[in-house]
Amino acid sequence: MFLLLQFTANTSSDLMFTGVPIFIAAVFIIVFGIIIFTVFKGVSVWSTNNRAPRETKKAFVLTKRTSTNHHVGGNQRSASTSYFVTFEFTNGNRKEFQVKGTEFGLMSEGDTGTLDFQGTRFHSFDRELTTSQQP
């Protein structure tokens, strides 16, 4: 009976020295893999946008939306807002772009104009003034 208890004690002791390092290594590999995946995905999108032709098309602002993310770290809290605008082209196709807050504020749903973009990268939107908007 004494041998059985001692064997059990050694087994749990061995588990601490072999199981915990394996668990820590697995968590490290998963976190590192997520970081590498995110970097490669960002570089891939950037590269695809750079290879895409820069296009200028007639479009109108179909919808606008925001996405707010809250960040909590230690004693600090912060929030960031992303701005998105969906444009519809004359052929009926739609495309959503992330835009800066200053650009977002200058657009209204229903605005018509010329959209300048490259892949998924928004460059500018030049709004056409209607007769009621002209001075």
C-alpha cells in the first residue's frame, strides 16, 4: 500500500514537470500562430490592393454605419470607432469601404458623385451638387 501512494505522488509530481510546460508551450504556439496569421492576412490585403487598378466610377451613398470597439487594459479604458460607407454603382453593384471620420461626416445617404478607389482601399468621393445645393 505504501508503494502505491508513493507511486501516485511521483505521477502527480511528474505531471507538474511535464504537463504544465507542454500546456504553456501550446498556448504560446497558438498565440504566436494567431499573430503570424494576422500579419500575413494584412500584408496580403495590402498587396492585393496595390496590384488592383485605381478606379473612378459614378456612385451614390447607399448606407453609412459605424462600429465602436471598447478596450479595457488595467486601469485604462478607451474606445475606437470605425466608419463604413456602402456605395452603389450605376450597374447596381455595391461595395463597402472603411473611411476616415472626416470623410464619413461629409457624406450623407443618397449623395451622388464620383468614387475613387483601389481594390478595397477608399481614396475619395467627390460629391455632385444638385441645383438646390448650389449657391
